[in-house]
Amino acid sequence: MKIIHSKFSKLVSFLFLVGSLFPTLIFAEEGATESAFSSGDTAWILVATALVLFMTLPGLSMFYAGLVRQKNVLSVFMHCFAITAVMTVIWILGGYSLSFADGGDTNAYIGSMEKFLLSGIDSSDLSGSIPEILFAAFQMTFFIITPALIVGAFVERMKFSAMLIFVSLWAIIVYLPTCHMTWGGGLFSEWGVLDFAGGIVVHITAGVSALVACIMVGARKGFPKTPMPPHNLPMTVIGTGMLWVGWYGFNAGSALAADGSAAMALLVTHISAAVASIVWMLIEWLKNGKPSVLGIATGSIAGLAAITPASGFVGPIGAFVIGASSAVVCYSFCTVIKMSLKYDDSLDVFGVHGIGGLVGTLLVSFFASEKFGGNQGAIDMVSQFFIQSKAALIIALYSAVVSMILLYLIKNTIGIRVSEKEETEGLDLSSHEESGYSSNS
């Protein structure tokens, strides 16, 4: 009898335990279906957002500031800081909405104003597995750095007011439609364009517009006969390191999850930068007899720009080829072609970002294939190459035309360039009445 009672007691205890857990199991399962929120993904994108902003402030600003002459160092920092502030306001007012809101009726070219001032979005709304407000912040950092890249083409001679008007209008007219068409469900999305983190959206738009800007603003006084070496290469190298690290957030963060895709994107980003650095260094070593610090730094940026559109689609093989190719092609544009055509792209924005972004945009057509370790299966490489080429050409032409129109209008209204006296004095003093150092030279 005691044995029966003991068994009965154990049975009752077991049933009670199961009964107490059953509602919890049901609600846990129901909760999983109601929300796809991931704390891990959210934590990673919070970090990635900070990393991408870190690329502009202080990464890009230090990279550019070290490359200009001493009398213009503060003007470059001022450009990058001001662009960060102005782009933030534009993005919140309507930039995010025009990029990613379709208002229930998807437009092929531009979004709607449904989310003006981020209206209708609160901390509980999700975009995939992360809060939509975080997705908006992450995308905002891309919106900030893209026009900041263009600054390097016309440093040391463009009016501060003209710069602000140009990049503000450019961001609205060029960046927002390109972003919507590529990432917001627009035309390029429908075509199947592969641009994981901004080869087209960021680098081709900025690079082509930079080329137009440097030509229309005109060369610096004394270019190309007067030597204009960087005034602080250590500052540039530090900025390069910040960009390299920040690029992990740029590319791996674009997976929008803390998963294997993000890990592979981070790895191939690093591989491409490393390979491009080595190849650029070797080219200089063979050609000039000595490798330069500026060369290896520039090579790394070329590799980073080139892997950007491909980072979420290729494996290590693709990263090796894209990195090496970007170094060879970008080096040619930054030296041979630039010197032959004599355009003063002061900090090689077109040669590094425009051409680097194009290299990656085209090569992803092949290395995204499973044959080369990519994750796009048995992709039709020829068809994809045509799609990538068409999208890149359209955006390059659109960016160039819009930039020419904007710069022409600014030139014939408030003026686009500082006076010869102001340029000689340096923009730190003439535009901001400040000096980066105790004396200028």
C-alpha cells in the first residue's frame, strides 16, 4: 500500500509540474510568434551604428585633415562636423521617410513622406529583428558619411556656405532616390541589384559627384606644379585606422543581425583591405623603389570601398580578388589617369571611392556565385554583370548631371570659390578666423 501511495504521490507531483509549466510553454511559443525582436541583433546594430558614425567623426575628418596643408586643417574638420549635423536634421525631417517609407504604394524611384519626423515610429516597432528606430539611426550614419566623402575633392578652395548648400541639396536629390531604389524596395531592388552596404548608394554617387565638383570648382592655386604634400601624415594614418575599424560596422552591420552573414561580411572586409594594402605597397615599391605610408593607407581605403557592395555576398576568394583588383585599378586612376587629365581631385575621392566602388559593384556579379565561395547559389553571372553595370551607369550619370546643375546654380548665385587672397591665407583663418596650430605655413 505504501508503494502504491508513493507512486501515486509521484504521479500527482509530475502532473502538477507539467500543468504549471504548460501555460508558460504555450505563452512562450505565442510570444515567439508575436515578436521577432532579438536583443543580440539589437546590441550589435547599436555598436555598428556607433562604428559608422565613428568613421566620419573622427575617422574621415582626421584622414582628410592630415592630407591638406597646415593652413586648411580646421576647415576640413569643420566641413565634416557641419555635414554630420545638417545631414542628421535632413534625415529626421524626411530623409528616412523618402528612403524607406512607401506609404502602402511602393514607388520605384522615391519613398513617401508617411514617416515625416519619424512619425508613427516608437521603440516597440520592429524592422526585422531590431527596433525600427535603430534601423533609422543606422541608415542615418550612411547618409552622413556619403556627402562627407565628397569634401575631399574640393578642399582648400570652396566656400563654406557653398559647400553646405551643395551637399544638402545633393543629399536630397541624389542620395535619397538612390537609397530608395536600391535598399527601399524601388527599381534596383526589383532588378535584383546586389549592393550589400553601398557600392552604388555611397561610393559611386559620392565618387562621381566629387569628380564633377573638383572640375567645376577648379584646381587649387599652383596645381599641379606647386608641391602640396600632406601636412600631417600621422594624423592621416590614425584616421585610416579608424576608418578600417569603423568599416566593420559599415559592412558587417548591414547584415542587420548578429549572425554568420555579419561574421563573413566582417572577415571579407578585412581581407580585401589587407590585400589591397599589400598590392598598392608593392606597386609603389616596384615603381618608385620605396613603399610609402600614404600609399599603403590609400590602398587600404580602396580595398574597403571595393568590398562594400560585395561584402554580404562573397567569400574569402572574392575578397582576395576584389582587394587586389581595386588596388591596381585605383592606383592607375589616382596617378596615371589623374595626372594625364590634370583634374585636381585633391584627396582622390573619385579614384579611390568612385572607382573602388565600381570595381566591387561589377566583380560581385561573379564572386557571389557558389563556384567562388559566394552565397548566391548558381547565379547567372553574365546577366548579373549586365544588371550591375546598368545600375552603376544610371546612377553615375544621374549623380554627374545633378551635381553639375547644382554647382552651376550655386556658382552663379552666391559664388562657389573663395577669393585668391583667402585661398592663399588658408581657409582656417579666412573662413573661420581660427588656426589649427600656433603658426600657419
